[in-house]
Amino acid sequence: MKKVVKFGGSSLAGAKQFEKAGEIICSDKDRRYVIPSAPGKRDDKDNKVTDLLYKAYALAEEDKDFSEVFSEIEERYNSIIMGLGLEIRLDKEFSEIKENFKNKKGRDYAASRGEYLNGMLLADYLKFTFVDAAEVIFFTEEGVFDSQKTYKVMHDRLENIEYAVVPGFYGSNPDGSIRTFSRGGSDVTGSIVARSVKADVYENWTDVSGFFVADPRIIVDPENIEMITYTELRELAYMGASVLHEDAIFPVRREGIPINIRNTNKPEDKGSWIVQSTGQKSRFTITGIAGKKGFCSVNIEKDKMNSEVGFGRKVLQAFEDNEISFEHMPSGIDTMTIIVHQDEFIEKEQSVVSEINRLTHPDSIDIEADLALIAVVGRGMKSSKGTSGRIFSALAHANVNVKMIDQGSSELNIIIGVKNEDFENAIRAIYNIFVVAQL
């Protein structure tokens, strides 16, 4: 078996966390390729190394002294070296990075050095081969991930390396300069490596034991999701669930490689499995609940709207012309509602309304702000009768007024719109009816 393992910033924040990660890796000889993040926070008052790098580079861009901030970065890595009793020294790398900061080599370069240096330390600690991500992960001139080139080069590079460390988060442009993925991109790197080496499993080690059915900031001690499909995860990630970078799904999904989310601090926990498909029934009717606040609904009414060819296209054109994307579009015979992000819409509100009036001549347009959307997701809903009814009943008992409901054709998810102020109560009500009541 061949496993790719990624460790997040909290899992590699200091020497003690390095030791935990090392024990996990060495306890299974199949864990052959390791992707590290930059050191995260050691406690609530601490700084992430990536944030310190951004701060130091911002000062360098303004030709200001960044030595004090950079000294803090050096101290973080040197404390790991001392704590682990390593002989490696990073003085040469520190000098090179400082020089490149002065020469303004770019924010992406600056941010990537956290993973680069941590990768060097982890490779030395494990006695694995260090492979610079800039040499095996590539972007096009437009800044788009070059999958074809990356998979070929990385496969060829790692094919004859039994154990390797590949830093997460970054790759290189055609001119050799550094480009990073979006924040949390080490998850994506791990997924790319897993696909390139045709791994059997991609383990993602973090500071939680997998996914929860609902946000633990809203639900006290929520139940764990033992198994979730890629599709279900996409729905939940889109609505705010954030244990894994959502783009990390795509490379492994194509190859059917399962992802196992594990807890570095509780390695005995089985965590959550993310799979392409499964015949296993979930413990509950629903798999998970997630949501976001800050939406706005634009409700358009016009008699005989359904018989007017091109009406919907004209409405959406008004949003497109103002560079506003929509989230959902529930409709009736004479009504059509467009759900948009409030912060994107509010400044262009009157421009959109004017264009809708000019293009479609509606009977009325009504705008409602301060809405929240909640996604109830689960492969078990398709075979369960009365799911929507149970949701409405639970929300009614919690005195939550439903402003919108939209069910996907796959019957995998139901989107509910409520007022921002009812968001937390709505999630608790849904969790109680589908999870607590079934325990």
C-alpha cells in the first residue's frame, strides 16, 4: 500500500508536534510521501509563520526594516531544530530569503518560504528525501494550475524515491518564479501528490478528528461524520465547512483515492473518510449541516412570466452586466427570486434594479437583506420519506420563519433561507430533529 500524508500547521507548530507527526509517519511504512504546512500557532497568543512572512515582506516592500519580524521567524525554526536535536542549520536559507525580500521577489515567494523551510526540517528529521515543490508543481502563464505537466514531472521524479517530503502550498510559474495556491493550499498539494504517485490513501492530519455533522461553535460536542462522499463534502464546503480546502477534492476524486481526515493529537481516532461512493448507510438521515450569513434576495414578480420567452435570461443579464454572481434561483409561475451575496450586491443594488426594469418590465421588485442560507446535506435523504416535512416542523417549533427553500434535483441537499438572527437556532433545531432524536 502507498499512502500520502499531509500535516497542517498546528500539527507542525513546534518540536513536540514534530515528534507526534514523526511517530505517526514512522508507525506505518506505507506512509511514504509527506506534505508539510508552515508552522502554525503554538497557543492562542502565538503567530502563524505564514502571517509573519507576509508581515516581514510588507515592510520590505516599503523599504522598511523587517529584521525584528524576521528574527521571530528564525527563532521559530531554530527552536524546532534545538527541540529535536537536529544538526541541520538554516543560516544560508535565512540569508537568501532576506536578500530576496530586499529585492522584492514577490508575496507568493515570501509566503511559500514557511512550507519550504518546514519541509527541509521534516525531511532531515525523518531522513526522507526533500523535493522542492517548485520543481514538481507548475502553473501556466495565466496562473492556472498546469495539471498535465505537474502529474507527469512529479510522477517521474517520485517514481524512484521511496520516501520523500514535498512542501505544500506552492509551485512555480513558467519563468521559474514562485506561485502559491490560495490559503490552506497544502491540502491541494497533498491531493496532487496522491494522484501523481497513484496512492491508495491520502491522509490529512490536522487538529480535529475529522468532520462534524454541524459547526462545533454552534452545536456543543457534535457527532462525527464517519464517512462522506466527495459530492456531499463539496456541498458542505461550499456552505462554509472548512476542515479541508475544497479544491483538494478534485485531483483524488478523478482517481477514486479516498481521503482520511485524522487528528495528530489523537492518532487513535479513526477520523472521517471522504470517498467517491459508498454503499454504507450514514448513521443519520442527514450527513451534515452547514451555512453562511450575509445573503440578499431579489424577488421579481410579473404576471404570465412563465410564458415570456427569455425572461430568466434577461434578469440574469442584469446581474452579469454588474459582475454579480448568483447563489440560488428558486422560481414560481409568476415569481422569480435571485439569491446573491449581500456585500457584493448592496453597492450595485440600484443599477441592477434599473436594468431589470429596463429589460423585463416586471410588476414589482422586492429586495430583502440579512438572510442566511443553510444546507442540509445527505445521501440518505433520497431514500427517506418526509425529510422536508421534518425540517419545516423542527423550524416551526423553534419559531424560525423559513424565507426560502430550494432542493437540488439529486435530492442530496436542501437549501433553506432564514433571517441572519435565526441562523444558529435553525441549525440547532435541524441538528436536534435529525441527530439528537436518533441517538
